[in-house]
Amino acid sequence: MSQSSQDVTVLEELSANKSFGGVYKRFRHYSRVLDCPMIFGIFLPEQAAHPRPKLLWWLSGLSCTDENFMQKAGAHRLASQLGLAIVCPDTSPRGLDLPGEHDAYDFGSGAGFYLNATEAPWRDHYRMYDYVLEELPQVVRANFELAERESIFGHSMGGHGALVLALRNPGRYASVSAFSPIVNPTAVPWGEKAFSGYLGEDRESWKQYDACELILAGSGKSDRLALFVDQGEADGFLENQLKTERLEQACAVSGHPLWLRRQPGYDHSYFFIASFVDDHLRYHAERLD
């Protein structure tokens, strides 16, 4: 069967591990949107207790794969109790070996930035926005019996992705939250590097993938979905890359609801995420009921 004719909803199971009464599985499938095979992970709570679990998306940060959250966040115990299915996509296409794709941790492999690239050679494959918003949900729902509503959260680059997807698609997600998100990527080094490479030098086109710009432009105002953000005050990336105060300012100017928690002493690592992930799981579960 040729790649163009492959059924994108067909999954190859790579692994399965029982965890807190549920099961964590990893699958490979062929993505037409990205024109390559992709891997994702899913945690499913105990089927007998939760035959139609609530759907929660997790978007990971720079250099991560689908495995980081599942192995480090400590989310399975409470997710099983709350009846949450958590799906973790990868952070970029893999195995394409495009020129320069593996040269840096913050561009190319592991750094898809949840956007649709428009510049060669990235535009034919680096379309993570469409993959997360459209294709992967179709794949997941074709293979698993899940509740209709869904929520989304993420970390760092993935926090950026979660906020942008929620702001650009009012009504799609019941809730959104983020750990240490890149809130203003059009004006920080990580974002400027990635957006220049993927989107070219037209900075106006960058704004569609910038949470602060979207809030100031009024995106999401039809339902004014509240943003829940946790930020560690000892995060080494806070001053130069994350700029959390800019999100706070944008929300204040536009009147967009924001619940921002500054956590003293916490850094950018999964120790931070694991310390507060239960709060986020409960937050989403309540809004998915």
C-alpha cells in the first residue's frame, strides 16, 4: 500500500503498560498532514469504571517526545480516578532528515512549535497546528470511545501551543492551562528563530501563533475561555524567553480572564510540573463534566 493511500486511522501498537488501573499505550500511524509516520501516547483509565473517558490533550516542550509527560509528570494516578484519557502527541515530525533539521534543540526535530510552516523545506511536513487540531483527533476518536468534549494543556513550547489552539478556536476546548508557556514568541529568541525559519520574515504572519497578540486582537472573546497558567519564579527561562508578565498585561488590557499562579522556588523542569499537575487535572476534569 502506498503512503498516499494509507488509512491514517490505522494504528500500530508499540507498547502497553498497566498503570494505576488504567493503561498507557504508544502507537505509530501514518500522518497525511505531516507526510510521515508519527507516534503518540495515550493513557486510558480503567475501562470498567470509565467506559467513555474525558479527553485531555497534553502538548510537550522543546526537545521532548510523546514520552516525557507520561513518564515524568506523575499524572496517571489522578487521571485514572477522574476518568481522564490523556493524549500526548510528539513535538515535531521525525526521521525526515531535512537540511539543518537536527542542528539545534530549538528548531527542527523536537521543535515544531505547533504551527503550519510556510517556508521550504518545512512547509511540506512541519504542520503541527493542523495535525493537533484536526488529524490526530480524528485518529484518536476513530480508535477509542471517548467523551465528546475535550480540553488541552501543555508546557513551555507546548504551553504556547495549547494557548494558541484554544484562543484561535473558541468553543473547541472546555478548558486550557499551561505550565511555563512561551506567551509572546514573536518577541523572544526562541520564537524569533523558529518563526523566521518556518514562516519567513513577514512578522505580521507570526501573530496568529502568539497568545499575547491573539488576546490583544480579540481572538477568543466570543466565549472568553479563562487561561490557567502556572509559572515557577526560579525558572531560568522566565526573563528572556517566557515573559509571563506580557500575558498578564495583555489579559488586563483586553479584559481576558486569567488565573496566573507564580510558584516561588520552582524551575522549568518536570519536578515543577509533577508538583502541580494534580491541580491542572482537577481543573480540566471539572470543566469536562
